[in-house]
Amino acid sequence: DQRRIELNGSMAGPSAIGLELRGGNCQIYYFIIHSFASHGILISGTPPPGQGGHIIRGNFIGTDYTGKEKKPNGGEGIYIENTPNNQIGGTGADEGNVIAGNGGFGIVIDGSDPDVDFQPNGAGNNSIEGNMIGMDADGNNVLANEDGGVMNENAPQTKIGDSTNTKSANKLGGVNTGITITGNLSEGVRIESNSFLNGVNEKFLIDIFGRGGKALSIAQNIFTEVD
């Protein structure tokens, strides 16, 4: 087991965020981030689009130190605001995050639409690999993020799992929708070789939902039920 640094936001105030990454190329390993009023981790820029290139691995976001009990952050587990090239999880031992129990989505990648937001889209080439999203650290029990698993809005070339590497698979459990792809700029998104696990009392209404975007790859995902 890895030693972890615990960030407890229960006394941090009504809009507190666990960690804010507004520069570039940070590496966040082996934190426990829970009980913040807002997001567990915010990745952004000042103003966005940010530089990005962050690596987020081996963390428990929205749970206790065991990764098996909910201690929710009020917002998303990880919110990526119009920022590119971030790696959430990985394919090596202990590189996946547990992102569970949060009040929003497990992960949101929110890209700008220049016609609406009047700033360039900077949310390309993010990857989500090897994580437990809405699942406990063992991958056996559902610990739902309240709004769903992953939301990708106007974020192009996102990789959620990878059919060429089985260690890239994410395990997702929860309520509402497992993975949502929306926005016309969500081009080239890959949803491959992930496992969607539905519990007895906590089940996705829809495992994968797409509205907008183009050139999406949805392949070799597995859909099962757990006790």
C-alpha cells in the first residue's frame, strides 16, 4: 500500500476546492481528497485555456483512506476546464485513481466553443485510463458519483480507455449516465475497453450517451452487473 497525504475539506469553507492546478505539468500522486464544498481537483488556467499537461495518478477523490467509504466532495471529483494533454490515471501499477462518491460527476472535461464562449477550444488530447470511477478501490462495490461517471463536452481527441492496452480500461459504476459525450467539438473521442458495472441499488440509466460530436470510437466495452 502507498502512503497517502489526506486533504480534508470539511472545515475549508463554502466554495473550497481541494487542489487547483492553473499552471502546467504538475504531477499529483497518492492524495486522499475529500469533503470539499466544490471540486476535488480543478484543472484550469488564468484565464483558460491553461497550459495543461498534468498527471493525476493513484489518488482517492471522494472517499476515505481505504477507498471504500464515501466522503464526498460537493462538486466534480476532477473538473478540467478547457485545458489540454492531462493524464487522469495510467496503465502502470497503482496509477489509477479512485474517483467515487462525489456530488457531481466523477470527471468533467469542459471545452470552450469559440462561437459561444469567445475563446479558443483548448481541451484536446486528455486521457482517462485505469481508474475506478464510481467504484471502490477493489472495484467490487458501487460508490456512485451523483451526476454520473464522465462528462466530455466540446473536448476533442479524449481517450477513455484504449482497445490496444487492456490495462487502460476504466471501471465505472454509478447512477444517471456512465459516459456522456456532448457538443459539436467533441471530435475523435475514444471510449474503448471499459467495464460498466451496475449494482443492485445503484445503476446507470444509460451506460454511454452521445449527442453531438463526430468520428467517435466506441468499441470493446463490457457491461455487467455486480452484487
